[in-house]
Amino acid sequence: MPVEQQRIALVTGASSGIGAATVRALAASGLETIAAARRIERCEELASEVGGRALRLDVADLDSVAELAAGTEVDVIVHSAGGALGLEPVEEADEERWRQMYESNVAGVMRVTKALLPALRRGRDPQIVILGSVAGVEVYEGGGGYTAAKHAVHAVAQTLRLELLADAIRVTEVAPGLVETEFSLVRFGGDAERAAGVYEGLEPLRAEDVAELIAYCVTRPAHVDIDYVAIKPTAQATAKITRRE
Ligand code: NAP
């Protein structure tokens, strides 16, 4: 009997946090993985750990995306590249940070999807998983640049769901609440103390909790699309309302 080929999953933002954990979870579920991010050394280390591949990728750079797409066969894309920069009110908004958040979170999803759609159309049980956020459906003070970007991600996910219906390409948006990764460290420019404060007094999600959910979505039968799913720590009700001890 012919051995069934493994599906191939490309994970963006695989050098850290949810992306890295997703590479591990998908590899454990029997998929072949491609770990992609700017910090290629981290991706290479992860790839050798799980027996997958690593590719350098800057989702904000069209050439980098084109280079990645050339000759890459893929069945599943997990868009985890992204994050927040700063927590200033709109009045004090930093133009460059807002641009960067839009580039990595929103335009990055568009670029990578656009470049890999021909490959996805040839793929087996093709699927796109997009990391949204509670910030994609809620707003909070100081979050304007990030919530605007994640609201846009939510809109792009829903748009793709309509546009790819005819192609039978599944589109899944996974929207986490507080997950302890490098997210807050990046948001606060490397200020570890301020980053730790975000999770103080509560038990946040671990990257693995979200990765397990993504692996569940990706391993459903081809006729099942987990369209949108939110995942939060038990101690979190909304983006800002939490129970802390
Ligand atoms: P993280 O640990 O900071 O990981 C972010 C990843 O994105 C890194 O691997 C980073 O890799 C990559 N990245 C950023 N800009 C990129 C670019 N221009 N090109 C390629 N890769 C880029 O944070 P995380 O928590 O895992 O975040 C993953 C996703 O989940 C993000 O979209 C974030 O918005 C979303 N999310 C996180 C939380 C949370 O609380 N942590 C909650 C809701 C949603 P390089 O720097 O090596 O390129």
C-alpha cells in the first residue's frame, strides 16, 4: 500500500512563542513543518529538533516573501508572525510603530497568503490558520495601534473565508487572550519588568495551550472548518478585565 504523504505546514513567526510551539505541536501530529521568521538561527534549531525545515522570512518584505514562496509546496499556513509595539494613547502614537504593526500583523498575512495561494490550491486538505486576538474584537486604552491591526486581521480572515469558499480552502482564526511569550517583552521594547507585570497575579495561557488548539483545528477532517475560536486564561474575562491574586 502506498504510504500517505504528510501534509506540509508553514508556520510564520516560528522563532518564538505561539509559532514555535505550533511547529512542535504540528510535528507531533504528524505534519511536515517549515519554521519561518527573521531570526533564522532559532528556526533552524527548532527545525532540527522536530525534523522539519527552516526558512528565513520577513513578512514585511515583499522580496523575502517571494523568495520563501518560490518552489515551496504547502498544504497548511499558520500565520503567527506579528505582535504589538507600545501602549500609548492615540494622542501620543508613534507613526513608525503603527506602520510596523500593520505591516507584520495585517499586510504580512496578505503577502504570505497571496504568494502561497497557488501552492495551497494544489495542496492536500488546504487550510489557513490566522492568529487573531481578543484585540481583534475588543479595544482598550493605549491599544489603538494593535487593536486596529488585529481588527483588520479579523476582517481579512472573514474575507478569505468568503473568497476561498469555492476553492475548499479552510480558513481558521484563532484569537487568544493573555499568553506568556515574548509578546510583552517586544511590546515594551525589552523592558522585562514591565512585561512580567502584564501576567502578575494570574496564570496566563502558555504558548503550548494555543498550539494544541491550532493542532486540533488543523487535524479535523476536511469537511470541518473551525471558523473562529477564542482562547483565554480562566482568569481573564475580557482584554482588560482579569482576576488577579
Ligand atoms: P512572540 O513570542 O513575540 O512571537 C512573535 C513572532 O512573530 C516571532 O517569532 C517573530 O519572529 C515574528 N515576527 C514579528 N515580526 C515579523 C516579521 N516582520 N516577519 C516575520 N516574522 C515576524 O509573540 P507570540 O505571543 O508568540 O505572538 C504570536 C502571534 O499571536 C502574534 O500575531 C500576536 O499578535 C498573537 N497574539 C499573541 C497574544 C499574547 O498574549 N501573546 C495574544 C493574542 C494574539 P522574528 O522576530 O524572529 O522575525
